[in-house]
Amino acid sequence: MSRSIALPAMAGVFAVAAGMAFADCADDAAIAAYVVDYMAKTPTAALIPDGTMEDARCTQDKLVAALVPLLGPVIGYKAGLTSTPAQERFGATEPVAGVLYRDMMLADGAEVSAQFGARSLFEADLILVVGDAAINDATTAEEAIAHISAVHPFIELPDIVYAEGQPINAVTLTANGVAARLGVLGTAVPVGDGMLAALAEMTVTVRDAEGAVLSQAPGAAVLGNPVNAALWLMSKGYVLKEGDLISVGSIGPLLAPPQAKGAASVSYDGLPGNPVLSVTFTD
């Protein structure tokens, strides 16, 4: 991962390595138990339920190190709770950040079990592709979009993992990497003139297998514009590089696979080509 370690809040794992006490990370036994349950798709105990955000970031670093051998290298980052309703649902006052792994990405039209995780959900999302490292100097969405090479429609398939009754909030979600499990990646849409406005103004609609609308929201539901997710990550010390993928967060509510009645499609009306992608839920 590419993170600035100049910020103590983002440097828990480095502090531990140096024998310092910046953060009280989950211990190795808790990380190992979580990984066993995660891979078995078994609901598990929340990581550091009484911890701080510094503890959560340190714990996430340890968890990522444990999951990379199983899920492939980190290929980017995810911003979560990027809408006001999502923050209100989980008692957060700002977004949270996690990572994306190479092996979590599925092709458009993928078939997955409706029980693909311990506590499976799905949501409309969007991926930004970092065009070059100069994005790190951007301070506005207008500046940042010049360093984004493409966007991908994206159906994220998150997995809360934590068992019923366990606390699910900004701290525990950050600790587990913001519930990363799988995602359906659509065809890249190159960034051209007018893309910044299109991202805010697009209408993102989720439909079930029968065509009924499950949710509908504008791109502006994500921090006013999905590109602001990249700015928020950088404000928290993340250093982006060419090719990094950024999941901007839910464009609309979290949904459960049974609501899709076997399949879900997501349309992005207002993006060039009005792309649509889909996922089929089996079982």
C-alpha cells in the first residue's frame, strides 16, 4: 500500500514495528481468528470494538498483511460511508477507508453465490482509475479529474463479516478494511471533456431480476461528486499512484442478495454510453 507515514493516524503498523505506542492494534491471535472466519465465510467477532480510529488503522494494516497472500496484492483503495445516509446508519461523521485486492474483482455478468460471504450485501458503486501520481497535488475535483484516466461501473459485493450483535461502526469497519470481499467490474469508460459534471449528474439505478427498481440515486450522493472520494483519501494521508483503483462508495443503499430475486443490474444514465452491468446470484 502507498500511504504517507508522516501522519500518526495512518501509521499504526509502523509504530508497532518500531516498538512505539501510537496505537493499540488487535493482537496476532485476534487477526488470525478473523482471517480463519473470513475465509470460511463464518460470522465473527468485531475487531477492537472499544478501540480508537488509530487502533483501527493499525489493525487494518495487520489484517491486510495477513490477507494479501490469500486475496492477492492490493490494487487500490476504497472509500466507504461516503453518503450522509450511510454515515448516519453506522454512526459515523466522515467516510472510512479500506483497500481493494486483486482477486476480489469479477467480470461483468459474474455468477456468485447469494451467500458469497459471512454477511453478504451488494451496492451500486464506481471505480476511478488513477492516471498519474500528479493527482496527489490536486486540491479540487476539477484538478483531480485531470489525473483520472477512466471510470468503471462497479457493483461492490461487501461482506460485513461481523456476527449479529457485534458493534458495526466507523472503528470496527475500518479495522476490517471496510468489508471488502468481491466486486463486479464493468468496462472502462475513458475520461473526456464533461466527465466531472457527468459523474455528479448521472442517475445510478439498481434493478432486480424482474426489472423492478431497488434504488436510484445521483452520482452527487457521493460527497457531492464521486471524484471527491479520491480527494478525501489523499486528505487522510493516502499517496496514490498510476493505475490505482479507487472505489468511491455506495451510490444508494446497501442491499441484500435476496432482494435481487436472482440477479441485479446497475445502470449509469448520464455517463458516456449509459453503461449497465450485472451480477447473478445463485443458490
